[in-house]
Amino acid sequence: MNNFWGRILDEDISNVSEIIRYYQYHNTQTYPSNLHHAAAVVRNVYIWANRRLQSKFNSPTWRTHFVNTIHNFATYNEENVMLVELTGSTYEKYDMRKLLVALNGRPDLDVPSNLTLRSRIKMSSPRTANARPLPVVILSIVNSNDGSTHDIIQFRHKIEWSGTAIRNYVEKLDGLHQYANG
């Protein structure tokens, strides 16, 4: 979680007392499997991370960090590497860094920002009787020019209930097309 949410939030979350309490509490509980135990802990961590994420939205410094982090997740900051979505015989390129001016503006050129960030959390729908709902944090932008809201990115936890894989995903959503299409 520290390698995922710690990077997104730009802080070391491994010593956060609230998160430590979640781990301690869930370690005293009985679960049908280690995967169920992991799901219970992750639900609490994602709920906490969503609240923490919301507390950072007003910081231009953090927004810069966030855009750079999302760009890094997509490209590993390698030169000439871009996020590309293949759509049949065509493709679309995405450059997360295009969000930065819209989120922070350009004070040096008297260009105000026109996007603000919002997030919400939802639980996934289990696909099997053995599975449990898992958290999804959806990041949206609100355009101050027209009041429209667009979901741009989601942070999702994934457990393969019939296997052993547990991971976190950063996924682009349809609303990103308007603001990061390159």
C-alpha cells in the first residue's frame, strides 16, 4: 500500500497510526482465507486513502506531484513512451501532463486554472459467491467553464479469488480523453 498510495499521496503511509490500527484489528479477526483477510484490510486503507486524497486537492504543489506520478505510472518517464489506447484501426495518445495547466493554471501568464479535482469511493460487485466487494476510488475533474464533471482515472484493488494474485490498478476512464488526449 505504501508503494501505491504512498506514491500517489506523496507521503510515507507505513507509519500512519490509523492504517496500523486497521492492520492490527484485522489481524485479530478470523477470515475464510488470506485473500478475504487482504480484502478486509484493503477496504479500510482505500477509504482512508480517499479521504487523504481529498485533503490534498487544494494544493498546487501536490497537484503537480500527482500529475507527474500518474504520468510516471503510464510511461515510467521514459523518453518517447506514451499511453496509447487502440480503438480498432485507430489509436489515441494520452499525455497526463496536459492536465497540469488546467489544474494549476499559469500564474506567470495570467491563465487561471479551470479544473478542480474530486474523488469518490465505491465497492466493486463480486463476480463469484466466494469473492468480496473491493474498493475503487474514482477521480473526477469538474470544469469551471461549463460545470461538467468527467471521471478521468480510477484506482482499483484486484484480488484473483481462485489464485494468489493481489494488486492495485491505475486505470484511465473515458473523461480523460478530453483533457489528456495528445
